[in-house]
Amino acid sequence: MWKHILLGIGPLILAAIPATRPIASIVPSAVAAAEDMLQASGAEKKAAALRLVDAGVTATNVAAGHEAIDPSAARAVADNAIDAIVATTNLWSRTTVATMAPIS
């Protein structure tokens, strides 16, 4: 459920902020993939997500045929964006689960 919330609201959060708009579709997918590292610490998951963001930015630039996204700026923004969307998704998830009606 957490990943569904992440992939649903993560791009919306990042698209609403001009600085994170260029990586709005990349960061939530990177975080979702890193979450599959079940035995990893939060720091290890974040490092993996940042590597995936780097790869996504590179792929975007290759597909565009030019530097559409500045890799160093994207990484700096992604570092904070990952924290923001994880915190927001955790809050949303806790609130949603807490208010759900029990299944009978």
C-alpha cells in the first residue's frame, strides 16, 4: 500500500515545486525500487534511490539528445526530494490506515 501511495502522490508533490519538476517522475520510482531492499537501512535505501535517480537523469538526457536535466543539480535536489516524499508518504499512509474502516 505504501508504494501505491508513493507512486500516486510522489510525482504530484514534486511536480508542484519548480525545482523538482524535471525529476518528478524519476524520484518516486527510484524510491519505490529502493524500498524493495528489505534488509537495507534507510541510508542504504536512499543511496540506492540516488543512484537510480542518476541513471534516470542520464537516460532522460540520452533520449533527449542533449542535457535536458543538469545531473549535478538533479542529484542535489533529489537528495532533499527523497526525504520530503518519504516523509509525506509515511504521514499519508499512517493517516489513511488509521482512518480506514475495519474489514468485517
